[in-house]
Amino acid sequence: MLKFVKHTTLIGLVAVSAVSAQAADVTLRVGHLWPSVAGPHVELMQVWADTVEEQSNGRIEVEVYPGGALAAPPAQYDAVTNRIMDVTATVQGYTANRFPLTQVVELPGVVSSGEQGACVVQSLLDEGLIADEYKDTHPLFLFTHGPGGFHVKGTSIREPSDLEGLRIRRPTTVVANILSELGAQPVGMAAPESYTSMQRGVIDGVALPWEGALSFRLNELADSHTEIGGLYTLSFVVTMNKDVYNSLSAENKAVIDAVSGMDWSDKAGKLFDALDVRGRAQAVEMGDEIIQIEGGTDNPAWAPAIEAGRKAYLDDLEARGLPARVTYQRALELANGDCAL
């Protein structure tokens, strides 16, 4: 009798599991660049995935692959267009020349926090100013990290001349322009490559926000950090394969629509601000040197080179027939108006 009950229970469990496995209408494969233990994975992308599953009552299953498991960071956007994965969270600037207007939010003096930056870049999308750059996918929400700074090993950066000849990891061409004007040698690489490169002496430091120093463990290597308020920020997109989105039932589309747009942009921006606080606190606890440049990008010693980098980027886009200054001015209006904190 006991054996029969156990056998029946096991059969029942198998049956329930089979029904559960068949319950999902679709399985979404989500890939991103952050490590599995990092805040953006645990507190943003996994939360987004869990919310989709919950709100769809299991009709949509979401598998999240952190750390570039499905595609290297520079290839993640193309991996979505080619349906190697269904959704990604990635840096637009990793795909060179594809999102030039979006990247005006990276320019000095536009963004002062992740929350504000997320509002600015999502508004530019919602208003149609940068929408053409996303025609090949279905963007869910855009956001930025907080202010980027310099994190270096074995030296300190107090004035532009201290950057002369330093090999600094740069995330995008926008930041590369600024670094070049400041006399540094910008080295292009995705954030996950920074730790090994700095450890081996390939680079002297990185341009990252405090969140990045925390997420990618750069605080373990860097011993001096320089904050220049408003130096740059970085834009991110969470986007979905267009055919996958269009193939969803109306009911399932409504779920995806509900976890898109400004609400989730705001969640992401606020999270990155919180991670900045944690990253800075970690460096303080480790006894690292933290240098704050008075006046930020308006500091007389820094302003000329920073302005030259800004102008070079806008001039280049205008020469290519893109409305760079219109987009830039609107970003500034948003930053100081509807998105001001």
C-alpha cells in the first residue's frame, strides 16, 4: 500500500511537471553583459524576467544568461536582430556608429545621475528623436548609468596633465574623444574585459561609474579614483527581437508592454544610482584615494579639453547629415526641465 501511494504520488508529480512545462506559450532567451552576482543582473534583469513570468501567469518563460554567455557584449545587439537570443540589455555604443544620436546623452554636462539620465534617454525615444535608430528591433526601455569617472592603479589623476600617456579603457567613441583631448590613450574594450586587462597591465585604468567599479570588481585593483561631475555617462537599451514580439499573442504582448517604457527606465536609473553609492562606499572602506575635481566639467583646468571633445562629436554627426545639435539641445532641455531632480 505504501509503495502504491508513493508510486501514485510520483506519477502525479511527473504529470504536474509535464503540464507546467507545457504551460508556457513562449520561452524568451535574455542575454546581457553583467556578471551573475552583479546588481544589474540580480536586481534588474532577473527581476524583469520574474515579473514577466508572474504577470503572464507562466505563459511566458524567461531564461536569463548573464556575463555574455550567449554573445560577447559588442555583438549582443546584433545577436537579437539575428535571433541568437530574443532579448538583450546592452550598451548602444558597443555597436559602433549605429546609435550616434542616442549617444548625445553620453556627452559631458548632460546627465548628473542614472535616474535623470534614464528619463532623458527614454524621453528622446518616446518623442521620436532617436526612434529611427531602433527600427530593426523592438526596444523595451532605455536608461543610463550615473556619472563616469577614472579608476586607476599606481598613479593619481588630479589635473589633465596626469592623464598624459595613460592607457585608459574607454567604453565608446564619445568617451574616446574626451580622453584623447585630455591627453590619454583610449583603449576600446567592453567592461567585462577590464579586470583582466588592468590586472595584466595592459591598461593603467578605466573610465567607469562607481557601479561598474563594483560590478566588474575594479575596486579590487584600482587604488585611486577621480570624480569629475558630469564627465560622461553611458546609455543602455533593453530590446527584443521584432519578429518574436510580433509573434506574441495580444495577451502576451500586453505583458511585455507593461514591463517596458518609462516606468522600467526609471527603475533601472534608480538602481544604478544605488549601485554607485555601494561602489563608492566599497572603495572608501578599502582605504582608496578618492579625488573630487571642484566644479566638475566646468573646472577651468578641465573645461577646454572637455568642450573640445563635445564639439568634435557633434561636428562629426552634423557633417554626416544627422541632427546632432537639435537632439543634444533637447537632451539638455529634458535634463534641466522634465527630468531634473
